[in-house]
Amino acid sequence: LKSQTVRTRGHWLSGDLRYLWLFGSIAFVILLVAVINFVNLSTARSANRFTEVGIRKIMGSNRGQLVNQFLVESILQSVIALLLSLFLVKVGLPFFEQMSGQTLLWPTKGVGFIFIALGLSVLIGLMAGLYPAFYMASFAPMKSIKSNTNRGTKGKLQWGLVTSQFVTSFVLI
């Protein structure tokens, strides 16, 4: 496992496989913390929309329409974030390569990468939107307009997400 040469799709890489696994694992954990943060922010942001949901229900929207609205908004945010991140990587990659003196392989030329990236983006959008969608759509219209008791309170899901973020960040640090 020390210094090995690895063949990946016609390219030869040399280096320590332990570093590859270590940095890959750290990158995955950082991405997981970012996903948890996105889900938590989406849940917290939805709590400020009680009045909107109540008015939409009074105007005739049913539960399915509200759930679809929240899910589509969340998925759109996730896809836009994916596109923005791909753009930033494309723009920043030459600068990073110049600083590091290394040429990095960029797997965006294949159709498989596009499908995997879009699939993960939609999955993350669904994860971030499911809880707020069903939570907000379950309230009675008048209760959601009049009541201020549920606004700003943290549920068990939010508490668990914030706790897992802090624990993960502490372990990484």
C-alpha cells in the first residue's frame, strides 16, 4: 500500500494509496456535512412560510400541490448549486493546476458523470425538501395563519442534524 502506480481509465497515477483513501474520506465527510447543512437550512427556512402556506390553502391549494411546490423549489436550488459549483471548478481549475504544478483529471466529459451528478443533486434536493414539504402541508389553514407557536421551534430532526454537524466538524478538526 505504500507507493503504488494505479491505472485509471488509461491514465497512470503514482503515489501513496493511503493518502488517496484518507483525503477521499475527508472530502466525503465534508460533503456529508454540507448536505446536512442544506437540509437543516431548508427545514429552518420553511418555518418562516406558515402564512404563505395558510393563504395558499385558503385559496384552494391541496396538500399535494404544496408538497410538490416545496420539493420542486428544493430540487431547483440543489441543481442550481450543482451548476454553479461545476462552473467554479471549471474556472478555478487552471489556477489550482498552476499553483500545485499538477495536471488534474476532470471527468465531466462522460455522459455517466452528468447523470450521476444530476442524480445526486436531485436526491439531495429531495432529502432537503421532504420533511419541510410534508410538515408544512399538514397544518390547518387558519392555524398556520393565526398561530405563532410553531414558528422558530426546533424539532428533533433539526436538533439531530445540528448535533451531527458539530460532532463531525469536531472530529475533522
